[in-house]
Amino acid sequence: MNTLKHKFDVLRAVAFVTFKEWGAYRTHSMVSIFVGPVYFAVQYYIWTAVYGGSISGGAINGGAINGMELSGIIRYFGAVTLIGYLVMDFADWNLSMLVRTGKFLTFALRPLNHRYFALSQKAGHRILGLLAEFVPCLLIFIFIFRIDMRPAYPGWFVLSILLAFLMNFYINYCLG
């Protein structure tokens, strides 16, 4: 039990420091708040043109393509954009940079496993992403584009996001 509490304390401390460190570089978050909705708007107008209709007040003009209506496509691209904010990772780049510069050796001398340290860093970084990227873009999608972004099964949504978060981290860490 003591070991589990210690691991949680380390995770919380590293995540908090990473949150504060990345919070100092707010321009990165501000750029992604702009890029996400612009990417979404491009997809919105492309698919509206493909369907030959528009979404106005939830009504769909233009029918369906292979059973998929325009509102479903728009929700899909909104979800892809928002989920990307929650699971984005660059552990591969960080690890390869540490190896190239020789700084990875300092982690061999520390009492903390580097993989756990990197996972804790990602947790802090994505908590900041949740607050500074996900929430503002979600509000833009809901209030400007008028897209219903509620998941059909919130519990499964949260579980799948957590598993995608871990899977994305471990794949990128192995590649790094």
C-alpha cells in the first residue's frame, strides 16, 4: 500500500510540475485553440459541399451517403479533433532527444524509472491540454458550430480515452 501511495505522489508531483512548466508557454496552447477549430471548419465546409446541403438548427438538407448523414460526419470530425487534444503525445521525440544528447544517462542514476517519469509528464501535459485546448474548442464546437458533442455512453467514452491515452504513450515511448 505504501508503494502505491508513493507512486501516486510521484505521479502527482511530476504532473503538477509539468503542468506549471507548460503553462508558462501559453502560446503553444493558443495556437492549437486556433488550429483545431480552423481544421474543423475546413472539414465542415468540405463535407457540407460534398453533401450539397447544410446543417441549420440540427436539420439536415442533402440526405445521406452510404447511410451516413452530414450531422454524423460533422460530429465525427469534431470528436476526432477533441480526442486528439486528450491523447496527443510526443514521448518518442522526448526520449530520442534525451538519448541523442546523452541526458538519458542521468535517469539511470535516479531512483525513478524514466518510463514512469515520462508517463507522469504526459499526464500533467494532457491535464493542461484538457483545460487550455479541449474545453475552449468544445465550447467553440457547441456554441459556434452548434454541434451536439455529447457522447452516447459517457462511461465508455472516459474508459476509451484513458486506454487511448496509455496506448498512444506506450507506442510512442517504444518508438522513441
